[in-house]
Amino acid sequence: MKKFLFSVFIISLIFSSCGKIFEGPAGEKGDNGYGTNGENGENGTNGRNGTDGTDGTDGTDGTDGSDGKDANVIGSGNFTPTWSTFGKQYYSNLTSSLITQDIVDKGAVMVFMKVGSRWAALPGTSIRNWNEVFNYSYSLNNLSLECYNVDGADFPASPSGIVFRIVAISASNLVRYPDTDWKNYEQTCKLLKIYE
């Protein structure tokens, strides 16, 4: 029992003086700790769209333009050419601004002649005489007409007083109306809105 009491005494002595024996001066403040940043958080949801504004008032309609001619079709007025002779034929050379380079390259030129109330396309046999032929050729700004007898034996009757008309047709109209009989004067004029 003596040992027991002696042990209790030593332990209590140690506890009572322990706080004073081991207490020393305060130490310096330590460095801040460091570590890695955490992951970014998820994006938040988008906000709602705002409401649409009200539409403005409609403007006033413009005035209608005047009707124009089809720029792809050019028809001359009726004309009576002046004729000259060469050999046993009549010819007439005319200038025409209707026959543009674009018409020469890609379009077509039709020439019609009128005898009485009928119109006929050239080239062709005359309405006046089965032996008489009217023909034409064209180049930039130029139209040449000729009249001769098929057999070449006699001079044809004078073509003076015969009325002619030129129709210059653009390539776009040739493509747009592929089934048109361009030698038919009435059909051509009606389709292309050419008026006398």
C-alpha cells in the first residue's frame, strides 16, 4: 500500500507542476498554408428572353408606274423603202438601230411585207407573183432587201409602194417562246404585243 500512495503522490506532483515546467515563450506566427483551387462550379441557367417590341406601321404604297414596252422585242413602224436596180433585181439598203450587236449575235430579225391586207414573212415568194421572190439579210444597224424573179429571165415588177416592217427578237424571247412560228405575222405581233 505504501507503493500505491507513493505513486499517487508522484502523479499528483507531476500534474500540479506540469503546467509551469513546460510553458515557454510564444513562438512566431507560422506561414500561411497553401493548396490547389477547387474546380469551377457549373454555369447557371440563362435568363428568359424579353418580349418582342410592337411592329411599326406599314408605309404607304407607291404609285404604279406606266406600262412600258417589252425591252426584249423591238418592232419598227411600217415603212416603204427606196429601191435601186442591179442586174435583173431590185435592192434597198437601210440603216436600222433596231438591229443591235446582241440581236445579230444571239437573236433574230424578221422582216414582213404587206400587200393589200396580208402580211407575209421574208424570205418568201411574193404575194403578187409566184415567180417573184423577196429576200433580206442583216448586219449591225443594217438591213438589205432584194426582189428578183426565181428564173432570173425577166425583171420583176417594181416593188415600189410595198410596205415592210422589221421585228427584232432577243435571244431571251426565242428561248421563252420556243414553239412560236416567228414567220406568222399575227402570231408574232400578238405574242410580243407589237401594235400597228
